[in-house]
Amino acid sequence: MVIDDVQFFSTLKGKRIKLTLRTGSYLGVVQRINPNKTLVLADVSGSNGCRVPGTKVFFGHEILNVEFTKEANSHDRNTHQHKLKEQLKVEKFQPYRKTITSDDDDDEEYINFEVIDEFHEKFGSAVMHIKKQHVIGVGAEGVEVFKNGRLCWLQIATKNKVYLFDVLLLGARAFKNGLSMILESKHILKVIHDCRAIAGCLITQFGVKLANIFDTQVADVMSFYSETGGFLPDRVSTLQEVVSLHLKVPSSQLSTLQIKSQLTKDEKEMWYKRPCPVPLLKVMALSVIHLQPLRLVLLDALMTDYMALVDSYLNCSYYEPDELEHVSMVGRIKTKQFSLKKKKKKKKKAIFNSFFCFSEKMNHQS
């Protein structure tokens, strides 16, 4: 009886095996078997007992023999799967939640995060859950994440769940099977801090065009501009600076984000490591769990001018309805708006030119 390839592969997943090659033998846990006949092992050690960091890829034509070891394979798999599901405590990492959500919406004590590194068991349910959302937070990690970089992880946060998509293992197929639709959807708002790097990386590597974006870095600049009466900040703010300022999160809870932004080029290659260490998974989750609450606070700040106009309506509330000069009042408002537009038209162009100048300057500095 010939066993179907899919069934055979499923029997190997999570098992500790011994591979015999022409050049030697290796022990490791099967993490992934690709259609192109490549095998990915984790927790690898050679015949000489030396451990191989991260994961190791083996090509089918190099493999002479495959053997199961006598270790408790099922125990190894359960332990590995347990490490992929972790929690962050709301009270510790999102202390602002009670001030910006209703009592009915604040029942969750933990923010769960889960690694999505396979299609069969976890990918489909994660995509279906995300598709039902109206607002999500999005982040990305990799080596030189921009047009010429390599995207390794894509983080998507819903209200109480963070999905960490292992792009390095899932490949372009992940975008074809649902992620592209989410990222390009005009009905799902994506909250991102500085969308330029992610957008450039996605369009170049996977042909994905981001749409419907709320950029918290741009919103922070516009909030500063509104508060100071037309001045621009000296530079754009990092995510940890914006979260600390607008959400009042203690700096002690944001130190990991600062460390991540200061990694050297060589240190950034840690995003290639598989299985990814749990501390790095938590860093990725922390980089997106603040985005949705941050959007709400920044929206309030950006509505300052609108609320001032509403207050002017309230100041007229003591008049009787028939005493109000509706036509002339509307005329005054339109005249005022026209003069403001005319006055700010030149300023607006200067604002955005200045904004992109100092944001590009910051990119070169970093």
C-alpha cells in the first residue's frame, strides 16, 4: 500500500528523527516539510554531539536514510506547541484599558499571542478571525525591513489576540491565502506606526499594496502641530515615545521596544532564528498591542479644532431659534472657512514638505 505524501508528512511533523546524509548524520525535530522536498529541522545536533543554532534546512537529494529516535516524540511536540501560545497581562502591559473602554468590553485579563507557522492547523482560523475585524494593529520584523530587506515576521493584533505570522516559513503562499486580502482591504483599518517601511517591503517582496491605513507617527506629528499652533517637532517620534506620551505607559514597560530599535545589522539577524525564542515573541506582541488604543487617543487629539467649532455653537444656545440669523451665520462660517483655507493653503504644502524632510532625515540617522 502506497501512503499518500500528505499523510506521510503529517506523521513526521513534530517527531524527532535521525537523518543520514553522505556527509554525516543529524538529529532534530521535524518542523516543516516543503513541497520542493526540503526538510526543516529544529533543535538540531550533529553526529559529533555539537548543537546547531536555530533551524537547519536539508535537501531531499542529500538524504540517504530517515529513522525515528526512541525519545518521547509526542511529549516533545506538546512542549513545543505550548511554547507557541503565551499571554501578556492586560493590567501590566495595557494599564490604560479601563480608561478608554467600557466596562462590558473590559472582561479580558490577558492578551493572547500565537505563532502561526503552518497552514493546516492554525492559519485558516487566524485569517477568518482577522477578516471579521474592523480595526487591526499591524507590525513587521525582519532584516532591513524595507524595499531591499527580508521580511521574517508579520504581526496582526485584534482586541485581545495577537497573531505572529512566520513569513520566513510560510512564504508568499501566506499572502495568496488570505493576508493580501486583509492588508489590501478598504473595509479593515490597519493601524501602523510609520507605514513606509512595511509598505515598501510588502509591495517589493510580495506585491501587496497596503490600503486604509491610520499611521500613528503621522497622527502624532499633526497633534503636535495643532497643539503648538502650527509648529512642527524637530523629528518624528518612535513608537515607545508616542505610547509613553499619549497612553501614559510607564517607560519600564517599553524598554524592550527601545532595545529592538537599537539593534545593529548583525543583531537583527536573530529574526532568522527558528524556533524563535519566547522573549522575542513577546517583543513582537508588545509592538502591536498598543496600536488600536493609541489610535483612539490620537483621534481625540486631532478632533480639537472640530470640538472648538462645536463649542462656538453651544455659546449661541441662549438665543431663541427665530432670533438666529441662519443664513448670515452660515455665510460667516463659509467666509471664515474660505479665508482659513486660503491662508493655510501655502502652509499645508510647507507642513507636509517639512514633515517628509525631517522623517527622511530620521531614517538616515537610524
